[in-house]
Amino acid sequence: MQNYDVIIIGGGAVGSAVARELTRWRLSVAVLEKESDVCTQTSGRNTGMLHAGFLYKPGSLKAQCAVEGNAEFDQVARELGVPFKRTGKLIVGFTEEDKARLEYFIERGRINGVPGMELIDRKRMDEIDPSAGGNFAIHCPSSGILDPFIYTIALAENAVKNGAKYHLYTEVTGVDRLDDGRHVLHTSQGDFSCRWVVNSAGLNSAKVSAMLGIPGYVIQPVKGEYFVLDKKAGAFAKIPVYPAPTAKFTFDTHATPTVDGNVLVGPNSFNVEDGEDYSVRQVGMDGLQESGARMFKHMKRDYYIRTFAGARPKRIDPATGEVQDFLIECRDDVPGVVNLVGIESPGLTSALPIARRVVNMIREREELAPNPDFDPIRRGITRFHEASREEQAKLISENPDYGEIVCRCETITRAEIIAAIHNPLGVCTVNGIKVRTRASMGRCQGGYCETRITAMIREELKKAVTDVRLTNGDSYMFTGYVKGGEQA
Amino acid sequence: MKRTFTCIVCPNGCEIEAEYEGTEVLTVTGNLCPKGRTYVTQELVDPRRTIATSVRVTGGTLPLVSVRLTNAIPKDRIFDVMREINGRTLTAPTHIGDIVIKNILGLDSDVIVTKNIQKV
Amino acid sequence: MTHKQAIIVGGGPAGLAAALRLKEKGVNDILILEREKLLGGILRQCIHDGFGLTRFGESLSGPEYAQRFIDRVLDAGIECITDCTVLDITPDKVVTAASREHGLMQLQADVVLLTMGCRERTRGALATPGTRPAGVYTAGVAQNYINLQNIMVGREVVILGSGDIGLIMARRMTLEGAHVKGVYEVQPYPSGLPRNIEQCLNDYHIPLHLSHTVVDIRGRERLTSVVVAQCDERFRPIPGTEEEIPCDTLILSVGLIPENELSLAAGVELDARTRGAFVDEHCQTMVPGIFAAGNVLHVHDLVDFVSLEAEALADSAAEYLLQGSLPACPLEVKAGNNVGHVIPQRISGTRDFTLSLRVRQPLVNVSVVVRQNGREVLRKKMRKALPAEMIQLPVKAAKLTDDADMEVCVE
């Protein structure tokens, strides 16, 4: 049985932020992730928005954490090598009713401590982004866009660098509490024991909470579908454009440029029973085309390169169905457990502020010594296409693998793919390589590079053809050889 | 009897209306060239096809070399021929035109290499 | 900066044919840049036969067809850099490329020949609903795995789209032991050639379902099934006609798109219909000295025509290099009734040229009619005209005037 001081259940952005923040202290830390990678669920299936914090009820954890996370993100992005742009955001309106609601949110933003929000007219909107729909808008300068895959991966990699251990494909199936207060976690990969358990299981957080002895929470998965548009559309999109919030204070479909120059259109929003069903529906796509065009004037079929869906784990009041705040708790009647339930949007923005609250809860209950070797810096893979021509020439001369372009749409080189294959978390799926490098995220969607990437995975990791996986579980890519006999 | 044939002799892919008695072709219409009539006759008597597949190669820059038949074989023998080819392995280098199997299954057709593969 | 008379981007069938013809015409300073380790382009994985009937009068496999050109290119001493990806082309013809061996190269060319070929349309572009399991491949990707890498992608197969590569892969996978359950085509007619329907599907009893599409993809890890449905004339699924088909593999053969990202960087203007460059009768794009031919210009049905078009391009490029200019092409060629697109889109009216077109839908007993100012220049009767087949017609200068736009109709 493997023993740790702290085990975190769930390696999404929040779980990985908790792991990273815990490694500032002298603790042995492990993360148990049931999927093949740290960003295959909610953390990787969202808009990649650094929220400002004006939407949330004043005084709520959502408001506090979003504002705190937003303010520090320039430094976080620098430390962790996360692609990030503080683009600002437009929340656009069409009607007088919209205008009243926008004014309400400017006031709410002011109370929450969101800087610089103002109502602007169409003329100002045209200066900021002529492709935005709407007649007037809130301009919120502190909002930004980030790469949610890389942010989650960076938190995890930095945690690993500072001593945390990641166990992928490890699903917790049951928990026992021993007489000495330790917990034994039964998993799909054997038993683990620890003094502290942090539940950051996202969509499964209510289920895990119950396993840990805190039943009664209800998670309502709210699913959203998206389109990813080609960079040709991205050339028009300067700033995230959101519609005025609905009467229920949620956002409908928005159009957001990504840090890489694509455009995301979505999400719609509907309740589902199974939050891990990421299928997209025709009716959903049809709706997005229509509502997306209201936000982004260049929304058209020619620009579609991909669709995806994600689900937000909303904690609801079982009696009223009302959506509740983040739950961050450490209860005296259930010692050794920090419980995070209902961490949904703005969870990405709030990941580190939530993590600090978790650490503080543990520190309030036991004395922790600082880890003198903690290094907050994580360096990502050097990206060829972001380098100047001079730097590119230098990269190739130092490592010829930089001279071999594997993904032609995104200009990703063999050197980057190899670095990704040997990633610190030991992720070895095709999608794992994709989210780390952007290879096959372009308009041909891997038509050119996927055959090369799978060959490199087999070669670098000495894998049999039948062991190559696309993503989670038994997502085998190949059924065997065409012609048998001795294989080279 | 009347039937429509799609001629596969060339990319024109003529739709040929044929009248025939048993294996005797009475009339054909729709073919752009005389090969169409020959094709229909052949289809009635003994339909034949060529196939292309691949063979394992060891010690080469690719794990497979492409091969094809030099002459069409009876359509109902295609999978027999595939089985025969599947058992073979070549050693690099290979050259276009190399004969892998001469007169395969006595069907008057050779299996030939269609790709040059260098030795590693 | 290194200077070349002609830089050819892409060493597939178009690039190879263009290089040889340029050389024959006396252009000696030629460089072919090819991103693969070997020349030949997509033909390397097209191991079926049927190539070269027009060109060589015999039925060759793709690799054999390519090798005939490769051998001649190497014999002619034409410089080729393989394993080298072009990153950028500027309107003034500076080509930037990266390779392991040569590092980052910047080259100045007098002419640039765009022969990059095309790519496949993907599931993402179709926005097909459902999950995203393993086991969904475009036909060309499956062909690469099966024919080049000795890797079998699946056993129980459904094919969406009746493009030629999909049909070829239906037969290919059947020969290798897979069970191809059916081909589903959203249009009421096949998009591949009739002979491929016959010899790739009918011969192997693989059903072709026209006016059908895939409306759902199921399976969280590996594909477990697809749901197909009949479509109405506007391609919308008809409720109540859904049928779930268990399978572990979905092959997409839903169209090819000319690969024009570099062309756009070079300032080349594209035609929304072909998704390739606007060109004149010299295969010259609207950027002087930048030419395009083959599948990068418009998707061809047969490689033989790609080679021919590339040779015509090379004739013009050689003239441009050696004479210093080409006749102006002020006259527009318009796609009229029933015509999907035409190549070229501009002509001089003073020279012979080859007109390429595709019809929008299958037609029988029609005539292709070419007019200038309402005056008939050319009429060709056709017993049938299919969207799957490219129609090519030589147009003689003697029949043309140099003062009126041209319209091409199928009537």
C-alpha cells in the first residue's frame, strides 16, 4: 500500500492547484486521477476564460476567488508558462432590459472589487471589436483568455516537479477510516493510505464526499456544447463577446477568441443526468449557429473545425434546486478531509485561490514546515511557431528535431511532440500529446499529423500498436497489424 | 435477358445496356469503345478482376511493400489469392516489377512489387 | 539569400510533372521542396491500380505511377529537398522553409509553383453529432495506416461519404479481413466514379445507401455504433428513419479541400467554388509569377489530368521566365447553368487553352456550351455528365475573340 500525507482525489485544475500549493510545504502529496490525463473533463472542456468576478453574489466564494485569481494571473501565467492574454471582455446588449441588467452588473462588479468596468456605446465597441454583435456593452478590462489544457497541465507538472505524485487511471471506489485517523482509499489500482484527503472530484464530488462520510450534497451537471472555429475566423475576433446575463444570472452562448487564435462559440446550457457524456447534439449545434451569429458576425459553417461539450458540476440545494456557491469545508466531525463540492465556473480562475484556502484549512489543524526546495517556476515546451525566424534557425541548429514539422496546420515540430511524449505526468495518449502541443488542433484535425504522432508514440514509448490509446479508458486506436509475421 | 453493366476497363465507367442469351451478347449500347462489348462478354462468361494489396517487408524503410496482379483473375478466386499473398514476407530492398509469386495458384497472373523500398 | 529560378512547393504528381517539363523547356535552376521523406505525394499510399491509363496506356498502381516521374526527375538532376516543410511564401516570392538537414532556409524565387495538393474534409467540418471515440478516421488517414504502416484501424466498418478514397478503402479493408457494413452518402447520387462503385462496392456486396447520413456517433472510448438516417432533398435527416449500426470504425470520405494556406500567405486570391486559386489560362494566380496546378487548384478525379495540368503550368512558367512575361488575360470565364466551377477563371482570348469544369448534379444527354457575348464558341455533346467526373475540353484560339468574357453552361 502506498502511503502519503495528503491524497487529492481528482487531478483537474483545482486538484492540481491544491497539489501544487501543498508542495510548498513538507508533505508527501499524491493525486489520484481516474482518467488518462489531468484535463479530459471539466478543466479541459470550457471556454478558457479568466473571469473578472462581476457575475457572482457579493461576498460569495465564487466572487472572492474569481477576483483574487484574476488579479494574480499575470504572475501565475509567467511562473507556470501558461499562454494567457488579458483581452478584456464585452458583455453586449440589444434591448433596454439588457441595459438595465448590464448596469446592475457594473454595480455588482464594483462591490466585488472588479476594476474598470464601464458601459460603452456601439461606436466604442467598433473601436474595440467591430465583429461583436450588440448595440451597447459593458467593457470589462480585467477579463482574459488562457489555455485551459496548459494551465491544468502546468499546475500538475509544477506539483510533480516539487514532489507530488500523479496516479492516472486510478479511480477511487471506496474509503475506510482507520482507528489512527488515517484513510485507506480503495482504487482501481490498489489501496492507498493517507492522513488527509482532499476531494476535488468535480462532477463526482458529491459521490466522493459521500464516500468520505459527508453525504447529502447534490451535483447537477449542466452541459454545454461548443464550436471551435478556424483561425481564419479568429482573425476577426479581438475580444470575448458575451450576451447580457440571463434573468438567472448565467451567460448564454458567447464567442471567444482563444489564445491560439481560434474562436470558441458556445456553450449552450442544459441539465443532464450524466455529466461525463460529452456527446454533442444536432439541435445543440443548430442553436449555436444561430445564437453564435448574434455575438460574432463571422459565424459560418465554413469555419467549423470541431465541436465539443463539457459539463459544469453545479451544487444545488436539493430542496429548492437553487444553484449554490462553491463549497470548501473541513469539518471537525469528519477529520482529515477537505471537501470541495460544486466547483464549477469560475473554477479555472479560482483554482489557486481555492487551493490556498484548502492549504489554510490544513494548516489551521496541523503545523506544516515550509518546503525550502519549492520552485514555483514551470517551463513549458518551447514552441517553434511562436519563435522569431532567428530563434527558429537557432532552435533547429541546436536540435534538428525542430526542423521537422509534424503538424503543418499549427506548425508543430518533432521536437515538441517528443518533449510532450516524455511529459512529467507520464500521459501517453494521442489526445495528451495534442493538448500539450496543439498538434492536430488545426483545420485538418490530424489528417496529416495523427499518423506521424501515433508512430512517434509507439517508437518513443516502445508500445505495441494495440496499446495506442486516443484518450480515456480503452480508446484503442488500432486492432492490430494488417499483415502478420515478424514485425520490425 | 437485359442488364446494365458499369464498365470498369477505364475511368469513363460507361453504363452499358446489354441484351444477352446465356453467355452470348446480342446487343450493347452506351459503351464509348469496343472494349465495352468485350467487358460485357467477359462478365457473362468469367468475370475477372485484378487486386492490389501489400506484403510484409523486413529490413526496409517501410514495413510493407505494395503489390498487384499482372493479369485479372477470376472474381471468385480473389480471397484465395489474398490468402496466398498474406503468407509471404520479403526482405528489403524491393524493386518495382520484382515477382513475388509467379503464376499465382496457376491463374496465369503474377504478383509483382509496385514500390521501391530501400534497405535500412 | 539563395536564389532559384523556380521553386516548386510539393513533390507529388503535380510538382514532379511540372519540374520535368520546366527542365525540358530549358529552365535549369529548379528546386522541389517536399515535406515527406520521399517524393511522390499521396500516390505513395494509393496502392490500388487504375492510374496512368490516359498517360501511359496501362493500369499502374499509385507508387508505380509516381516512380516513373521520380526516376526522370532524379535522372534530369533536378534538385529536391525532402523532409522539408515550407512555412511561408511572400507575394514577392521569398520562400521560407524548415528542414532537419538544412535548417531554416530563406530562398528568393523568380517563379513559385504551388503544387501542395489537397486535404480531407473532417468530421469537425461536418459537425456530425455524437461522442468522440477512437475509431473515426478519414479515408486517407486509414489508407496511410493500412498501406504504409501495416496497421489495421478496425474490423466492423461503416463508411460515410462515397468519395473515391472511401470506395477504394471499402475494398481495401474488405480484402484485409474487415467487414464493411455499408457506405452512406448524403447526396442522391454517388460522389465517386461509377467504376469504383462497381469494382469496390458491388463486387464485394457492400451496400451503398444514397440520401443517407450519419446522425449520431456513439461510444465513449472506442466507437460502438453509428446511427444513420435517410435524408430529404435538403440533406436533413428524416425523423423516424434512424437505424443504429454496431461498428468499431467509421471512415469518412466526405470531400477534399485544396490545401491553400501557403497560397493565402502569398497573397493569392481564392475562388470560393474551387477553394483553389483564381488562375488564368497560364495557371498563373492573380499574383504574377506564382502558379498553381493539380489538386491545390481544384480537386481532380484522375492523377493523369493532374500531370497534364502541371505540364501546362510548366509551359507557361517557362515562358514567363524565359520571355519575361505572359499575355494578359483580361477576359473572365464564368460558370453558368449547371456548372459547379471552371478552370481557368481568366483567359486572353488569343491562345488555345484547356477548360476544366464539373457539373453540379448528374445530367444525361446534355451539351457543354461555351459562349462569348452570346456567340457559341464550342459545343460538346455528352451522354452523361457526373459531378464525380471532371470534364476537360480543349478550346481553340481561332474560335475566340479577345474582347468578350466567356460563359460555360451545360444545357
